[in-house]
Amino acid sequence: MIMAERIHLYDTTLRDGAQTQGVDFSVSDKIAIARDLDALGIDYVEGGWPGANPTDDAFFADPPDLANARFTAFGMTRRPGRSAANDPGLAGLIGAKCDAVCMVGKTWDFHVDVALNIPREENLELIAESIALIRERKGEALFDAEHFFDGYKANPDYALSCLTAAYAAGARWIVLCDTNGGSLPDEVERIVRAVAESIPGGNLGIHTHNDTENAVANSLAAVRAGARMIQGTLNGLGERCGNANLVSLIPTLMLKMGFETGITADGLRRLTQVSRGLDERLNRAPNRHAPYVGESAFAHKGGLHVSAVEKDPTSYEHVDPARLGNRRTIVVSDQAGRSNLLARFREIGIEIDARDERIGDLVDLVKRREYDGYAYDGAEASFELLARRALGEVPEFFRLQSFRVIDERRWNAKDELVTLSEATIKLDVGSQSLMTVAEGNGPVNALDIALRKALLPAYPLLEGLRLVDYKVRILTPNDGTKAVTRVMIESTDGHGERWSTVGVSANVIDASYNALHDSISYRLFRAGGATAHDRR
Ligand SMILES: CC(=O)SCCNC(=O)CCNC(=O)[C@H](O)C(C)(C)COP(=O)(O)OP(=O)(O)OC[C@H]1O[C@@H](n2cnc3c(N)ncnc32)[C@H](O)[C@@H]1OP(=O)(O)O
Ligand SMILES: CC(=O)C(=O)O
């Protein structure tokens, strides 16, 4: 049996990822992320730079126990004018509780001249002495060759002599860094091949940045040329435009290029969860379009696509989403055909004969409503109601007679400027006519409160219903303040269930009411809805 070649995965989310503008990990974030990476099967988890800030000091003073990964500290070669043994930076690395140390060193003559401002020979001493000391005191030293590709293009002999100094001093991995992120895949492949020939036996790694949107492609080019370690981050976090995205690289290496990594098939199925878990921690919306793990990565919208996917998913899927822990979704919109509707019906549990003529009517209705501004591909609950109403399955839980909303902006008794809204709503629930009034901090909030106040006695299960997201989009911007607006609402029942609804109107309050009406109707319908208002 031919054994697959092994790629070693080195994660720098907690160090280069922490250099992302707007990202600020706490110690507990770092602990949780390190554990996720370890459970995934990453070989090296770089925890940060001990000595650089109190968070990293605290993290390295009491690091998490990792079952598989080598917990790694990052730092730089010694400062000029000091011995390695007397360098405070190296002392911090030696004192850190870790299994390995990765040190960045200069390899571009321009940087040695300008940033360090020392003779080029001296930089070779910085590298060799620092690597040798770390190797002796910590067991494993890795060398991040900063600006290697720019350095090689400017002065190949000098750039290579820096690598040779690190290798001869005992660096286990020599990692070639595209620090400014400006290299292209053909250059990376050519240069890595040349290095592999110049330093035979050296374990080469690659560390790329995404400044030309080529960090993943550059990492793969380096692997083609012989690199066997990839440094990258979860979701491509990192300085400026980010680092190579390990979440994209891992499945490509394993499922397409046939490499072995420390990640098992079970680990791979955790990838979607790990990627989205990081976004959750950072309070960011996950990228729907992220390859392999995004919500849209296996979402089929075009009618032709869905028709074929229904027959065999491999017709429009390059890998099985289940292998990444992701799932297939079928989207209904104005790009849909009968197949989209039938697939969605199956997903939501509607049983209908594929030849039923109401399906064609519903396709036409969806297309007309999308033309008017509705967007059902982001409002699954509104689509389900539309479909079930067309099939006569949704009762009228309440009927609006009228609503009125008043906004008031005034100075209060404390001489502060306040804006308050008041909504009055009249509606029928069964044979009862009701009227309620409520105040809110804005017109939609007041309307929402008034609506629920009226409905709660008849439908107590609405108690936990909350709006978690509210988005307004102007659909006809050229109409100025007369523009048609689309409101998308995301609601929760307070027990983890979430659903999205949509409303469209030239009046933003009216559009909001439509979306609220669908949100409440959907909640009542899902609670068993086909019977009337007295459900509790
Ligand atoms: C390519 C990369 O992403 S490498 C990682 C970059 N990440 C970070 O910088 C985040 C953590 N850094 C820090 O907290 C701080 O920069 C520290 C604690 C490391 C150093 O802080 P300071 O001592 O205040 O120095 P400062 O950051 O202003 O400048 C860096 C110094 O290191 C020197 N230096 C840079 N690279 C190296 C190197 N490989 N070897 C030795 N010295 C170096 C610079 O020449 C500069 O020296 P100077 O002050 O004599 O001009
Ligand atoms: C080491 C590193 O982060 C870089 O060169 O980009």
C-alpha cells in the first residue's frame, strides 16, 4: 500500500490571527480556541508571543493541556548588541511553558539594512545563536523566514544564507514567509523548488498572507514544490488582509490532493462547527460564502442546478457537504423551478404530488413576489407560510383591523431630548375584537409590543418570542424618501429556534408589520397551528 504523504498543520490564529484589526482575544478565548484546534487534529498551536503583552504572559504561564498538538510560543531572534543568553526576549521564550518555539528572523537584505540597521553578517549570527539556544533549552526550534520571497527576489544568495544559518543551528522547520503577501503562485512554486534543491533534507514550511487573495493558492503552490508544513489561521484571520485560511486548505489537501494530515475523517466533520464557533466567539456573522463550511457553500438556487441535484447531488457538488459537517440547502427564489419547490417541500415536510398543478402556480407567485421586492432565499419562514397558505393549511390566527403609530420628539423634565413612539392596534382574534396601545423606543418596537399585548391572552406561547435581527433595505433608491423598502426580521422563541420573515411596502412601518405578522403566524403554526386561537 502506498502511504499518503503527510502535511503538518501549524495554526497561528492566536498569534498572527490576533494581529487582525478588530480582534482582541482574552485568555479564556485563547484557551477555548486552542482546545478546538487540538481536538480538530492540528499539529502545532501557536499560542502567542510570551513577553509581548499580559494576555500572552498569562496564557503561557498556565496553558491548556493539549492532547495532540505541540503548544508553541512565538518570538524573534535576539536583539543586536546582546548575547542570546542575555536577551530578555529569548529569556521570555525559554521561560514559557511550551513544547516548541517559532522564531521570526530577517532574510531580506533591505530589512537588515533598514529595519535592523546592522551588518548583514551580524544578522546571520542573530539567527544562528538564537536558534541554537532555543534548540538547546526547549528541544524544538522553528524558523519563520520573514519576507523570504521578497528577499530571495532581491538577493537570493543572502536570503539562502539566512536559511542555512537557521538550519545548521538546528531549526527543525524552516518556514518561508510571504510576509507582505505580494507574491504570486508561480513565483512561490519556483522559489520553494529552488530552496528545496539548495537545502536538501531541510523541512520546509510555508506562511502566506492574503494581500493578493492568493494565500491559499500560494500555500498549495509551495506544497507542490515540496513544502510539508503550512502555517495559517482559522477563517483566514491575520495581519492586514489575513493569513492563509486553514479551513479552506485542510479539505483541499485531504480530499483533493490526497495528503494525510493530523486530522481524521471525524475531525474533518468538525470543521464547519470550529469555523462558525470562532465567528460566534468574535461576535461576527459567519461568511455564508466561505468555501466548504459556509451556509451557501452547498446552497442550490438555480432551477437547472436543483433539478439535477435532486437526481444526483454530485452533479453540482464538488464534495459531499457531510464530510465537512456542512449541509445542502435548496433555495427558493425567482431563479427557481418546480424542482426547487419540491425539494423545499420535502425539507419542511409538505407532502404533495409532483404533478400537482398548484406547484406551477406557486412558482409563478414566488417569482411575482420577488419581482415586487420579496426575497424568499433569506426568509424561509415567510416562504413556508406562502406555500402552506397556497395549499390552504394556515388558519388566520388574527385579523388586523387597523393600526396607527405616532412619533413624538420632545424635551423631557430633565431637559433631555427624547423620542418616543406610541402604537394603537385593533384586531380580531376569533370572535373577539381587541384594541391595545403600547409605547416603544421606535415605531416598530411600539407596534411589536402592542401586537403581542393584544395576542398574548389568546396565545400565551408568544411570551418568549423576541426579535433578534431587523434589517431594512431600500429597493428603489432613486425614489428617495418614497422608496419601496424590504424588511427582514429574524425571531427566536427563546428556546434556540430561529426563523426569518420578510415584508415589503413603500411604507417602512407597513413592511415591518408584514414581516412581524409572518413571524407571529409562523410561531403559532409551528406550535401546532392548524386549529384556532385558543391554543395555549
Ligand atoms: C511578520 C510578523 O508578523 S512578526 C510578528 C509581529 N507581531 C508583533 O509585533 C506583535 C507583538 N509585538 C510587540 O508586542 C512588540 O513589538 C515587542 C514587545 C515585540 C517589541 O516592542 P518594542 O521593544 O517596543 O519594539 P518595537 O515594536 O517598537 O520595535 C521592534 C524592534 O525589534 C527589532 N526587530 C525586528 N525584528 C527583529 C528580529 N527578527 N530580530 C531582532 N530584532 C528585531 C526592530 O528593529 C525594532 O528595534 P528598535 O526598537 O531598536 O528599532
Ligand atoms: C512570521 C510572520 O508572521 C510573517 O512573516 O508574516
